[in-house]
Amino acid sequence: MSSARDGADVEHGSVEQGSVTAELAVGLPVVVLLIALLASLAAAGVTELRCEAAARAGAREAALGSDDGTVRSTAARVAGAGAAVEIARAGEWTTVRVSAGVSLGPWVAPLRVGGTAVGKEEP
């Protein structure tokens, strides 16, 4: 009687093992997509921080009285390749805006992040 019962348990166990494999096959792509999304968001955050640092560097350069070309090259050097730098002067104040695109994968349009800093020209 115990042998029949053992056979039933083994048979039932093999069905459960198959369902665990099926659940893993369905769940694993979701986990991979979540990890890819988190990595993309981290990349966007790092790029935004670089843009903010670049805008501050450009505003510091402008505060020292440098021309727009020098301000632009300083900000672009800090921001990295592909960054756009905008400079707006109003009297003693200079606003530097730096933006860059972040790819979130081939299936999503690039995300644009940026930073802005304002500096007053020193005497």
C-alpha cells in the first residue's frame, strides 16, 4: 500500500516540477526587462548629473569673463560627447543650459535630460 502511495507522490511531483519550469520561463523575461529599465534610469540619472556639472563649469567660466566660445567648450568638455550647450547673457548674468540624450533601448525614443546654471560676471 505504501508503494502505490509513493508512486502517486512521484507522479504528482513531476507535474509540479514542470509547472515551476513554466513559471520561470514566464517570469525570467520580466525580471530581465526590469533590470534593463533600472540600468537605463541609472544612465539617465548619471547623464543628468554630468549636464548639471557642465552647466556649473560653464557658468563659472562665464563669471570669470570668458567669451561664449570658451564657455561652450568648457561645458561641452565636462558634459561629454553629444551634449548641446546654450548660452544666454543678460547684463552681468549668464545662463548656461546643457542637455544630452539618453538611449533607453531600441524600442523607446531617447530621453533628453539637462542642467542649468546661472553666474554673475565678476568685476
